Amino acid sequence: MATKESVNSGEMTTEELRAKAKSLGIRFTKNTSDDVLLDKIEAAEKDPRRVINNETSESRKVSKALRRVEVAPLNPMEQNLPAKYISFANRYVTVSKAVQFNTPIFLEKCIIEMLKEQKFLYVKDNTEKHSLQKSPEKVYKPAYQITELGTPTEEEWKNDPQWKKMRADKQLANLANEGK
């Protein structure tokens, strides 16, 4: 742990302080003094709400894990739609997808969990034929039926157009990153 004594005695250099601040996600400018940087580092290390970088990256990996599913809308207002644009965001990850209905697709786990939680209001009319009183019954029903299709075989992986596009996009991203 960095202390003022270690900085003043010359044990920690400015570069080491800057590296420590970067690893903790602290923002600073070139002309930030060692004392100010040290104060920010100490505050960040004492903050109980601070999430360690390893936990953050693990959380991102888990929530972005792909699953092969088929999504069917149960809401009558969405029955005729071919797809719906869904966005999910939290403090670790942001994912946006166009979810195609009634088609086997690959979706991130976080999107699937969000779709499972969505409900729509179904109003059932319980009016009897000879009664003048109407008593509608309001029920919240699941908005989507999600069928997990399991892990595809090697042949399905190779022939799936969505998977081919995902691989091509990843290869393009890798090429773009190498060019930087």
C-alpha cells in the first residue's frame, strides 16, 4: 500500500504511483502532484463499494456468455413483429441486440434473463351473459416464451449464418485493433 512516507523517502516513484492509480481506475492529468495522487489512491483503497477489476471482468464474461435460444412473443401486441430491439446495461456491461422471434438465435445470458423477467398485462373479461356487471380480471403474464436449444453441434456451428457473421465481425475487430 502506498503511503506518504514511502513517496517522500523515495521508495515509490511517480511512475509507480501513476501505474497504481491506473490499475484502480483513477483519473488524473499529467500535472497531478504525487500528494494528490496518493490521496486519491488511499481513498479508492478504503472505499468498500469499490469493485476489484478481476470481479468486474468475470462479471462481464458471465453476463455476455452466449446461449442458443428461440424466443416467441406471448404478448398479442407483439405477435406480428419479426423482431424487437433489446438493450441491457448495468455498471459492468452494455449489450444491445435485435432479437428475432421464432428463429433459433444466439443471445447473451443477460438479455435472456431480462426477457424472462418481462411481463405484460392481460385483461380477461369475466362478464356473464345475463349479468349487467362487468368484472375484468387483470393478470400479469410472461411476455416471452424462451426455449433453450442447447449447444449446437460442430456442423451447426459451421453452417449457421449468424455465427458466421459473428466470427467475421470478431475477425474484423481484431484486424482493426492490430492496426492501432
